[in-house]
Amino acid sequence: MARREEMSTSFGREAARYESGRPDYPADAVAWLLEPIVVAGRRPRVADVGAGTGKLTRVLRELEAEVVAVDPDADMLAELRRRVPGTPAFVGTAERMPLPDASVDAVVAGQAWHWVDPVAGAAEAGRVLRERGVLGLVWNVRDERVAWVRRLTGIMHGSSAEQLISEGGPQPHPPFERFDTRVWEWHRPLTREAFLDMAASRSYVITAGETARRSILDEVGALFDELAENGIVELPYRTEAFRAAVGH
């Protein structure tokens, strides 16, 4: 348990590399998460939980949502405030949000729900959501149907997120009864530096000993050099999105 807790709050140590190495979220996927409340004619007020450096926050704001960011790591929030100025940002967790009852239209979590106690997190989302509010969960996961991507995962080690998705994704808990799901497939072009940042920002790598960490990054760099064309590797991703409304 201590190892898991250490990993879940490790990202602030590599906030800049997280920002560089991790992919953005497709706007279509984020719009789909918010679709039920937008259809209802409201400009959504959204809690981005586990907001990190603001990857999801930025897309939400581009979609004209009013966003409040929540993350357990103050260092990650410092990066978010720098990159998404003007966004209210508070230290907190999905299980304990610093928000009033019935104060937001949506609670969203990008690349974060696998660190959450899903029963407590769902109950807390139900507390802060307004009537007909939405819980939206989204992950960018590498497409491991591609052989070299499986090699990359073998070098970096699998993550809790990848395990959750491979097992069918999150399960609903009260007050949510079921998730609707959608998948988007796309490619992200990466330079060598960004490819290494992607690996270095993973919790397993951050919390590894220095020798193990260096070995992993050396192997990741060698794989990049093997695959690169014109200094770029196109990394295939699947964006997996899950949406549930209160009582549905």
C-alpha cells in the first residue's frame, strides 16, 4: 500500500517532464464527456479531479467550461497555475474534494481514476454534482495491439491505468448505475526528448532507484533510435472515455 501511495503522489517530482511527455486529450472525447449537460443548455461548471499539470483543464476551457482544478500534489498544481492561469486550483482528492454540495455539473478525471477508491470517489462525486450531473473518466493509453508498443511497455513496466483498462475499465458505484463508453484512436508524433519524458514521467520510473531508472531510460532511448524516422516516432494511442450520469 505504501508503494502505491508513493507512486500516486510522485508526479510532482517530474511535473515539467509530465507536461512534455504526456499526450493531450482529443477535444472530441472531452466534448463527449460533457455532452449530456451541454445538451441540457448549461454552460458547464466542471471539477477536474487529479488535474495534474492541466492537460485536461486546458481542453475543458477551450470548450468554454468553467473549471475548478483539484489535485493532491501541490507541485503539479503549481505547474497547472503557470500553464492555465486564472483557473481556481485546490489541493484535494477525488475522495475528498474541497467543494460545496451540488456545486458542479460534471466531475471529470483524466489519467487519474485508477488511483481513486472508486466507491468513495463515486459517493463524493455524487455529493458535489448538481441534479443530472455527470461523472466523466478518460485515459490515453498506448495501443498495445502494435508489437513495438508492447516492447515499450515491457521496458517501462505496465501501469495501474493500463491494467484497469485491459480489465474492461472502471465499474460504476452509487449513485452511478452504468457507464457509457467511447474510444478514439490516433497517433502522437514524438521527438526523442518527448519520448524519454513520456517514460520518465511514469510513476514506476519516478519511484525506481537511480540505477533501475537509468537502465529503463537507456532502453527507451535505444528503442526510439531503432524506430525513428526523421527524428520522430509516431506513438499510437487509444483514448478510452467513460461517462455516467447520477442515477443512470
